[in-house]
Amino acid sequence: MGCTKNLLQAIFLPPKTCISPRFQARAFPIRISFVIPTLDQSGAERQLTLLAIRLAGEGMDVDVIALNRGGYFETPLRDANVPVHILQKRFRFDPLTFVRLRRRLHHRRPNLVQSFLFSANAYVRLPGVCPTGTRIVVSERCVDSWKSGWQLKLDRWLSRRMDHMTANSESVAEFYRTVVGVDAQKISVIPNGLSAVEDNDAGRHDLRTELGLPAKTPILGFVGRLAPQKRLIDLVWAFHLLHQVVEDAALVLVGDGPDRHQLAEFARSVGCRDRVFFTGHRQDASHIIPQFNAFCLPSAFEGMSNSLMEAMLAEVPVIVSDISSNLELVTHETTGLVVPLGDSVALGRAAVRLLQEQGLADRLATAAAEHVRTVHSVEQLVRRHLELYDRLQ
């Protein structure tokens, strides 16, 4: 527990000079309430936590409201003295949650409310939830092609009841402009921010030892939800092809989700099940990623993948599908390798290159880490939000 707490503090607690003095002197909203469905260990929750803690460290009056439940990110928030309120939402639309959220916001009367993910974005824009005069910013994190007709209609209607929308990639912004019909002037692209994870040998497990693998086993890895959008069948098939060339390689899938059983059965059917390892959800994923020899994200759609950014920052060479959101992070042959969506043969060949050509792997990994440090720092994330809040004054 002590190691976990120290790790969270290292990641989330702000440096003394996170924001330049010219921002501190300006009249930003004094009170900000962040609203999100849960505080589980996932990408949107991580971004909210980074932002809330850094803003609180700059003297802003910040609180966080979780509609459904708390979770992993409660700890760093509370450790940073950011109040967390859990509303215990039970149903898709829970009238009691509506009342609790409205009561909380009207009592606090924040200058600005910022929400993350579909249900929170919907609740804060319902009539009467936010006090008159409170600015409303909703944050969209993914190209939400999964949304049904009624959800898109609700989004279109509610888009009139917000002051602004943030998108974490150009592809997400384009989706909400063209599919949902949000005014382009009301959308700002603010990419994800990322903090480097400090090495902590006391809290780090050797992945190969844990899995019973020899110390020099080449590992192709993935971290994320085992869900259809991730196209992990393509990855397992690519690994089967890779395994014909690099016989001692292993595939490690970190995470859980509805496709886990199907993926295991598919690996068994093509004869590589004994080299495919499922770790389940891991709170120490940030310490597992640096132990990969290569990281792969073959997704059909994304917003801006936190796990991909973590791999890049950890100097692990990456392979990604050629969807627009991945291309905002990875340039082919410069910061990683890009393959056509659904092309398992190309994916397998790319993995062979990274595992067999160390010079290439090192060059791509170094350039990727520099890109993330330069463009996707937490300081950049905070600065861009502060600029947006200032415009909304």
C-alpha cells in the first residue's frame, strides 16, 4: 500500500511551478466542479485526475463528482485535498442522481463545470442541473461510433446547452463536428497529458519471472480493454505469424473485457495458446509496459490512447493501426510503425522488424519518447485548459 501511494503521489502531485506566473495572475474561475461517471483506473479518469490535482495545486477551488462510484483515482485526489463526492447512480437515468447532482452544484455554485464521458456529459447539460451563469464544458474522449441513434440525437439536442467542448484528438473533434453537428467554434482540441512514472524497484515485479518465461524472452504487448474495437483477434493472428519466425516470443495482453474468452479460444485454435498470456486488469500496468520489447495497438477506433502514450514515453517501440487518432501520435518510420487496419500480415511483419532490428527499435523508441515529452506533457494539458477557461470568462 505504501509503494502504491508513493507512486500515485509521484505521478499526480504537481511540481512547484506547474504554470507560469502570467497565468496565475489572471482572473480564472475560482470554483471548478469536475463530473465523471466513475473514478476507475482508465484513461478519461486519469486525465481528469491529472487536471484537477494540478489546478488545485495552483490555488483553484476544485472538487470532483463521480456519478456512479469512486475507484482507483480517489486516492490521489483525496491525498491532494481535492474533495470527492460519490452520488451512487443506479440506473441509466436515475432521477435521484439528477436531484443529488443538481443540489450539489446549486449549493456550491461553481464558476465552471467540466464533465467527462457520455452519462456525465448528458447529466450536466440537462435543464436545471447547473446554476444560472455557470459555464459548462463537456469533454469527449473517443470517436464514439458505438453510439446508437437515440444517443446521437440526445447529443445533438444537448450540444445547445453547453458553452464549449474539448476533444482529445482531431479525429474526435471531426466526429462531433460532422456526425453530431457541433459548431466548430465550440470545440477545442486539447490532447492528453502524461506524467513520467518514476522507477520504483520495490513496487515493480519482473514480468518474465511472473509468467515463468526466460529472462530474455521477446515480448509483444498490449494494454487496454479486451473489447471488439481493439481488434485483438488481428493481434493474436499476427502473433501466430510472428511466432513462426521468432519462436521464443510471447504475447502479453494486459487488461480484461468481453473478448477475453474468444481471444483465448482463437489462440488455441491456431496453435499459439501456450505463448499468449492474459494478466487481467493490473494496477501496475505502468510498470509492466517498459518490460515489453514492442507495444501494439491495432484498434478500429480510439480517442487518444493513454496506454500507447505510456509505451512511447517509456521508450518501447510501437506498432499501430492507421486510424486517424493513432496517426496524431505516431508517424510511420519516425516514431513507430503504422500498418493498415485489419492487416494481420503487415502487423506480424512489423513486429518481426522491431524484435529483430534493434537499431530500428531504438531509433523509433527514442523519437517517440521525445515527442510525448514535448507535445503531451501535463503542463501542456493544464495550460491549454487554463487558456480555454480564460476565454470563457
